[in-house]
Amino acid sequence: MESRLLTAAMIEALKQYPLYSQDDKRGDAVCVAVLGIGNIRWYIIEGEQQGDDFTFFGIVTGMYQTEYGYFSLREMENIEVDGSRYGLPVKLHIEAIEDFKPCKLKEIKDKELQDFLANF
């Protein structure tokens, strides 16, 4: 079920972290991948195929409120932002952060993420 957001490497890594496998680990949970658009980041810590879609669990930062949540591959692939609102002649889509290497959440240098983990 590879796609522009779900690579073969991500699928393989997520086999070790199906849904609910990192419950209560907080900052010690392993972040497998990061998706982003603008200042918004989805830190993926769990995921598995469900029917014809793929469901992820992780933390989203850069929006009104940082929070844990579930999100689907199909949902993420369909999000687009009209770049003309920002002086860009293109539509913007969520992209995988390609150079990200899996690590514990507490090791990621994102102040908003770390503040969230410290208060959870």
C-alpha cells in the first residue's frame, strides 16, 4: 500500500509499532516518521493497515492545540492548501520529512513537542 506519504521503509518500521503498542510510553515512544505542511507536523508513533486505508497514531504540533490523535493515510493525502493565499502559484500538500530517522520522541528538537510531552 505504498504512496507518496507511506514508503516501504515506513511500512516495515511500523510493523514493530502497530496501534496501541506504545501506550503510556510518552517521551520514550519511538517516532517512526514525520509528516509536515508549513509549520504543522504529525509525529507518527504507531500505525497499521485497516481495510483499504492505513491508520496512524501520533502527535500533531503547529495547530491551535498540540495533541495526540489518530489520522488516516487517505485523509492526509487529500489535504491541500491553496498556495495563492500565501503568494505561491501552487497547491501545497502534506509531505513526508525524508531525512527523518526514527528516534524517541524526547530526542526530537521541537520545542512545541517537548513542551507538550513535559505537561502530559
